[in-house]
Amino acid sequence: AQSVTQLDSHVSVSEGTPVLLRCNYSSSYSPSLFWYVQHPNKGLQLLLKYTSAATLVKGINGFEAEFKKSETSFHLTKPSAHMSDAAEYFCVVSDLSYGGSQGNLIFGKGTKLSVKP
Amino acid sequence: ETGVTQTPRHLVMGMTNKKSLKCEQHLGHNAMYWYKQSAKKPLELMFVYSLEERVENNSVPSRFSPECPNSSHLFLHLHTLQPEDSALYLCASSQTGTGDTGYLNTEAFFGQGTRLTVV
């Protein structure tokens, strides 16, 4: 079974400082991994995805994430936080199912990012 | 605009009412999902329709009933709900295809959600 753990429920940074949101996963297979962002009262928007190509993945709004198989991690980073980055971030692993048609996404519990002026 | 449209955006209903949530995707995907997002709880997968098969989720109460008439439309029929069912209900779609090791989803695209309040 696959699972994903977001290590921090809340991260607070100052504007202009780096952002690090941590995510660890467990998977029996080669996973696909995603980061989504959700602004208040909005749906989820894909930030970036890893699907067994380059291990360093660049996404929208200056975010990037590095897939580290040895550490089973997929941490999200950004060099310089902006006020508009304040939102909730979800790390997601794609579930692979043999012999069936189901494939679904396993969500972490989310990390709320606050950005102080 | 993500290509996934949910209506209504907000819904207030009494516990004896019957209502339906609608989701439409314009992305040509073959899998659609209902998720429930409650305050301070992880996103909960409720139902999946993938490759025209419905995946039962035994933990979802029968007062929630999904319907997927075709690959572009998904409904969630609601009846005799409880106040604890108040939440943001999110619809999503993705493309499911075979990879080397089985079925693999591409990323999911989400609608804006329906904010449901049960009074």
C-alpha cells in the first residue's frame, strides 16, 4: 500500500525567505508524485509532478521539488516566498493497482503555509 | 479555468432535502472522482469512476449516491444528510492508462468545489 506523510501541518516564513515543505512517501512501485496548492475556498491546482523522468522537477510560481528515492522524499522548495504563496499545500502519490481499473491519488494531510510581511 | 466545472458552488440544504451536485470535465479524461474536504481533516476519496468502472467505497454512507452517465459527467446525489456532512466537495478528473507496471494515473484536475452546508 502506498502512503504519503507531510511532516509539518503548518509552516510560517517571512516574505523573501526560502520555503521548505517536507513530504515523505512509501511505495512498492515507482511512484508518480505531485504537489498541489489550494488557496482559501478554491479547488486544488497542480504545482508540479514527478513521473520517473528528471528527479528535480520545476513547477509553476517558482516552486520546485526533488525526488530522492533513497530518502523516499519529495520536498517542495522555493527560494523566496511571496505573500501570494500563503495557501495549503498537498503532497500526493499516485496509487498503482494491478489487474484492475482503479487508480487513485493518495493525499497527504496538507501543510498550511503562512507568509509574514 | 481548469477544465472541470462544478455546480452549484454553494449549497445549503435541510436534513430532509434531496439535492444533487454536478461535475463536468472538458478534458477528455476517462476517470472522475469525488472527494470530501472537511475542516482539519485530510482529503477523503469518496468515489472513483475509472475506465467506466465504479469503485465502491464502503466507508461512504449510503446517503451519498454517485452517478456517472458518461465519461464527462459525474453527479453526487444527496439525501437525508447530517450536519457533519457539511464540507467542501471536490470533483476531479484524470487520464488513466497502462504503464509498465499496471494502471497509472496522470495528474488530477480539480473543480472549484461545492461548499455544502447541512442545516
